[in-house]
Amino acid sequence: MSTDRDAMTMAGLNLIQQALTIYDRDLRLAVCNRRFQEMFALPDALVTPGADFADTIRYLATRGDYGDVGEVGDFVAERVEIARAFEPHYMERTRANGTTISVEGTPLPQGGWVTVYTDITRTKRQEALLRARSEELSDQLLSYSEELASANRELQATITALEEAKRQITEAEARTRLTAEMMPAHIAHVGPDRRYTYSNRRLTSVMPGSRVDLIGVHAAQVLGPETWAVIGPELDKAYAGTPSIFEFTHEPSSRRVRVALTPDPTSGGVYILSMDITEESQTRAALQQTRRREMAAQLTSGLAHDFSNLLTIILGMQSRLARMGLTTDARELIDATIAAARRGGGLLNRIADMTGPREHEPVPTDIAAFLGDLDTLARSALPSGVALRIEAEADGRYLLDAGMLQDSLLNLVLNARDACAPTGVITLSVRHLQETWLEFTVRDTGPGFTEEALVHALDPFFTTKGGEGSGLGLSMVYDMTKLAGGRIALGNTGAGGQVVLRLPLRPAGDARPPGLVLLVEDSPDLRSTLRDMLRSAGHSVIEAASVEEASALLADLPEISAVLSDVVLEGARTGIDLATLPRPEGCALVLMTSLPPEDALHRAAAATAPVLRKPFTAAQLDAALNAGGRP
């Protein structure tokens, strides 16, 4: 529809007797009618959209259209400077061929201008004739006056048509600009000199820290050296005529950006489309890791089953040999064989943990409480000569899988312990990174990673500990980080090794204030332990052993703020049934169980409310309660 309208507009412009041009703010031809080429006898190149205003002036001056102008270069520079001022103007000039034209220019709101050229030779001749023979030609004067009045009416009609055309063009450009500004992407055009000729205002939202004023500036200055090192070579390909779509990490902001480069054959430039795909890439990384785990599970499950059977047979045979009263030397060999078989069994369990259907389950987690629990656990595993320092620049609550993250960080701390023991310092730091990532860094004062380790440390079964290591620790950390949509990087600091985990920064809401918690658990011993956990967090606790007791308490106590229930309870009803009972407004429901994830009850519970796997820590319990009872 737009193409048809443009064609109709151009056809109308070609019908008028005046020459018309529209140049943009960069002094490039946007529109002209056929009369413009005919009036000035211009070659096709100068009436093609994108033609340079300076080239047109130079062509006319060189041909003598302006008469004697002296130095052509100076004359062209002066006319270009006047044009850049974009001031309304009207002038008349006599061309070298003897014709006289009027030139009327009007600037456009968004830059550039519309100019109308009218051949007034006949009018000027009439004026001269009137001055020379005014007394003799009164009759002719009347006739010419009538003709002039008619011409003026035609001119007025033409001006009206031009104003309507100008209005339509202005509206179309305004709509185009508004659409470009509303796009959640950076849209731009760079000319053959790699300087921006157009840009919407989205660059700083896609690549924070980039230059704001772009027009006329070289792309390398706008993007900065790191980003230009990535985009520059791709831009060279686009100038050579090869479009491309690629992704890269914008290092100043740590955001993932997708860029599409499309050659512009009309001007020799390139169109640029850039989009922030950080969240998309995080989700994609998590999905890819889930698929890898599924494939690994399929490949290893059969082998693990066969090896488990073989190890069971070996253990059984060694136990029978141990009961035969063999010599001490033989007994030592039997014990060594049993120990090796059990170690193999432990290795199979760790492989199962890596390839099993573990899900990433982020819940609101208080970072200070999380680090406090981690500090307690980690220090108990460190020798007296190894110090642990925790530096937290980040504070507040974030959506994290606390259990998965705790396993990862403990693994890294223990690896750092092995690297720097018997004496050394391990530092765990936490910080925000450009409002995109929550970054955890573990450093040690050991010898650092070898070149081989930097390349292969994340590979399954790679170890530098000889027979003491399984080679699965860092692989598990990599797996857990990727499931969360994060990144992991290994490096050396000069004072030791470091591992950096970056997880998506997803702030959680404020913590739920302490309230009255209904604890539903049929085991008195476990109920006592959970009661202490809840009271330590500031909650008041009321207890029940069955769904029936819980139902009565919920009906009588509207001040209950949360319900914590086991899935399996006394009687025929389960904790899942509590979800069907009326609860006070805002009352959270959290279920807990020791059933495996593949159990039907566990799956039903997970579809109903947040589920805590027993055993769990106080931090995990607090995070689940603060999740607001959402499954």
C-alpha cells in the first residue's frame, strides 16, 4: 500500500511545471521530480536518491550555470555552508543560457529542506517590455497582465499541491521515526565512511556506556575499542556485500547482544540492528544444559547399571573370601579390593548426580544468611592453617537455587583448600555485575591452574590429584551453573587460582515478616527440630499431626501466616490436601518430604506448592516460606 502511495505521489510531482527537490539533513537527495533533471540538464547520477548536494552544485558551477564564480571549490563550499543553515529563502537568478529562475526553499522540522524552482523568463521579459513600451503597448499590457494572472493562479495551485506533498512526506517520516524509536532494539545506518547517518535512541539501552551523540561520528568512537574489535571485522564483510547475523558479549556491561548487518546498495553504507538478548541467552544455556544432561543420562544409565551389578558381585565374592580364614596378606588384599569397589560405587553415585533429573529451583534467598550458613559449613572442612574470607558487596534477597549454589561453592572452597594447603587464604567475594549478573568469585593463594587445567578442568574425570581425585567436582559445578543459565570462568590472578561463577541477577521481593506458622508433622522428634528452626527465625509456632487437626486450627486462627507440612501424615489424607482447605489471605503453604523426585506423591506435591527435600537447612526453609506459597 505504501509503495502504491509513493508511486502516485511521484506521478503527481512529475506533472507540475516547477522543478522540486527534497534534500535531507546530511545534504543527500531524498526526492526530486522529472522537471528538476530537465530544467538543469542533469545526469542520472545527480537525480538519484542519495546524490550529494555538493556534487550537484559543483557540476552546475563547472558547466557555467552560475556564470563566473572564480574558484569552483570555494564557491561550492560557500553554497554548502549556506545550505546547512536551513534558513527559508527566496531568490531569483539568471542562468548562463539566458533563462531566469526563482528559487524558493523551506526547511523541514526533522532536518533538510524542500526547494521549488520556477522558470520566470517569460515574466521577466514582460516586465522589461512594460518598462520600455508602457505608453505604446497598453493593449498588450492588458493581455500580458491577464496571462500573468492566469500563470499566478497556476502557480498557486502548484504551490498548494507541493504543500500537500510536503505534509504527506513529513507525516510518513514522522511515523517511520516513531516506529524506529519504539522498537526494543538499536536501529542505525552508517555511511561508506563508517560514520553514523541515522540512529534511534536505543543504543545505550542495548550497550550501556556507549556514546549518545552518534550522527556524523565514526562507529569505532561510538562503540569503544573492545566492542569495535568484534563488530569492525563483521562490518567490513557487510561493506563487501555479505550480510551477517552474530552474537557477542558486550564486555563493559556483560550483556549478550545479537547484531544484524545488512548492506545498503543505494548509498554504499550498512544498516545495523542490535538487540539485548541477555535473558534469552541465559534461558537458552539452561535448556541446552538440561538437554545435555538428558543425553548423558541416557548414555550412562545402562553402563552405570552394569557396573553396579559387577561391583555388587565383586563385593559379595570378597566378603565370602574374607570369611574363609585366609592369611593376613590375603586379608589385606581383600580389604583393598573392597575399598576400591566401594570407591567405584561412590563414583557411580556422583555420575548419577550429574546426569540425573535434578531441576533448577530458584527461591527467594537472603544472601547474608546464605553466606553465613556457607561459612559455617566450609570452615569445618578447612585445616587450621587455611583461612577463609568472605567479602560480600551484594546484599538483599535474590532468586537462587540455594542448595545447588551451596554445593557448587563448597566444592570450589574444598578444591581451593587442596590447592593451597597446609597454609593459605581462600577468599569468596560476591558482587553485582552491571545489574546483569550476581558474581561469586573463589580465589586461593595456591600455585594456580596449569595451562592444561585451564583448558580441561571442566571436563568430566579430569583431575590433577592423581588417585585421590575423581575429576567430577568442577564438572558438577559447571553443570549446576549452566542449569541456572549462568557462566563459569577459570583463571589465575598472579597470587593463585580463581573460579568465577556468574548467575542471572534476579532480585526477590522483601522478606516475609515473622508470623504464626502452622507446623504439620506426625513425627514428634522431627517436629521438635523444625519448631526450633522456625523460632530461631522469629516465628511463633503452632503444631498439628494430621490434616484434620490442621483444618481445625486454620478455621479458628486467622492470624496464621504460613503452613509448613510434611507430605505423608497420620490418617488417610496427605499434606497435599491442605492446599484445598481455606487459608487466611496471604498464608503461604510449603510442603516437605523425603520421597524421591520421581515418586508420584512428590510430583503431585511439587505441582501444588514449594517442596523442601529432607534434610534441609534453616536458610532453605526461610527461602521456601518467603516464596509466598507459589509452586
